[in-house]
Amino acid sequence: MTLGTIFWHPMTLPCDSLLWLMLPLMVSVAIVYKTVRTRNLRRLPLEILGLVGYVAAGVVALGVGLWAIQAYCL
């Protein structure tokens, strides 16, 4: 298998597994952001976990809000 075949025949994912791709995205963004912004490296893992939780709560709140708009306003 060559590298070009990956672009001609992309891998398909089931619809219910696409939501789980948000978790690595949130973790990687939190790691990069907190690594650049932290002042104390001893607190880095705790700050990363806090930011992942904060972003996850925001994504859930945004999803619930958009669902409510779609379900009740349209």
C-alpha cells in the first residue's frame, strides 16, 4: 500500500465514533496551550486536566444549546 492510496480510498468511520475524535483533539489543544502558558511545571498536569474539563463542558453546553434551538425553534 502506497501513500497515495490513502488519499484515493480514505478510511471510513461509523457516525457514532466520530464524536470520540473530539477527546484527542481537546487533550492535544490543552497540552499545547498550557505548556506555552504555564508558569509552574509542577502544576502542568493538573492545569491540563482542568482545561480539558473546561473545554469538554463548553462543547457539551454548546451541543445542548444547538440541539435545543434545532428541536424547539425550527
